Amino acid sequence: MRDEITAGMRVLGTEAELREFVKPPHESIANKGTDHIDEQSRRFIEASPFFLLATADEEGNVDVSPRGDPAGSVLVLDDKRLAIADRRGNRRLDSMRNILSRPRVGTLFIIPGVNETLRVNGRASIVTGAPFLERMTVQGKTPDLAIVVEVEELFLHCAKAFLRSSLWDHTTWPDRRNVPSAGSLVRSQQGDDRIDEAEVNAALDRDARENQY
């Protein structure tokens, strides 16, 4: 069965092979990145309540973590640095442990209803005791830790992915009854039929409500 699935498949290994299918970008696109946070990019970051944080461990295994807070909670400290609050989570510390061993990170800032996104790549560090932590207080809770990213590359990402997916068009959203619940996913991923789906759903819902900050 595996041979039938991969029959005729070619694995590409060089950029030259890729360029057989994708022509080089226009010069203005190839060189669109900048190494600092300009004024309009600052406004975009400050309007974003949600972003994705990509990190890698010392062996190169990649992790992507969703991060959300009220808009403005990611602080633009200056034109080279931004700060991200560490909020309550599952305590695995995947992103944080990765940063300790490989500090380079990638972020993708998203604003609801906006099809363009902002990509920011740079070098991260984990800090505590910084005076700006007080500015990250939400619901009376001030974070003990923050991630500071020194910007090395920043650029706009075009709207095509959001347009193709119709992400913001609620008429295309699936019926929730046809989407696996969190409890169903846990049960399937762990391969254990003894796990009570409804019990897991209730526990996760309760944790999400009560332990955000």
C-alpha cells in the first residue's frame, strides 16, 4: 500500500529543483524584509490579539505555539525589541525550553478579519524582573516571565492563504458537530477507549475558563 501511495513521487532536494516549478519572485518581493519595527508594523502588532510562535529544540525539532491576549498585550519596547508575556498554560514549557537551547524564533501576527499577516523573526531571551512586566497585567495578574524578541527580520505576508481558506467567512465554517471535540482527540491520540470524552471536555472547559491568567 505504501508503494502505491508514493509511486512516481519525486523528492526534491535543491533550490534549483524547486525553481523548475516556482519562478523567482520579483525583486521587490525578494527584498521586502526589514530588520526593525517600523511605525505601521508597530500599529499592526499592537492591534493583534493572536499570534503563532515557532521555536526549535537543540536537535532541530520544530514546535509552533498559539498565543493570545487582549490586543496591545505584546509590547513593542523600541524599534528592535518586542516583549511577550508568559501566561498560564499546560506547563510543558515547550517553547521556553526550546528558546533556552536555540534562541531564534519566528512569529506570525494575526488580526481578526484582516487577511494580511505580519511575520517577525529574531532572537529570543527569557526575562524576569523587568519593569515592563507591570504593563502586561491582565485581570489583575502580572506575569513572572516574558519573552523578549530582538527583531532580525520583519515583513508583511500577503492575503492569499486567508482568501483561499475563507477563514473569516463564517458561512464556510464547519458544523461543530462534525468536528472532533477535545475529549475525542485526547481519547484517539492516546488510543485508550477508557477515557471519558465528556469528562475530558468538561475538565478542559473548566480549566480554560478559570485558569487563563
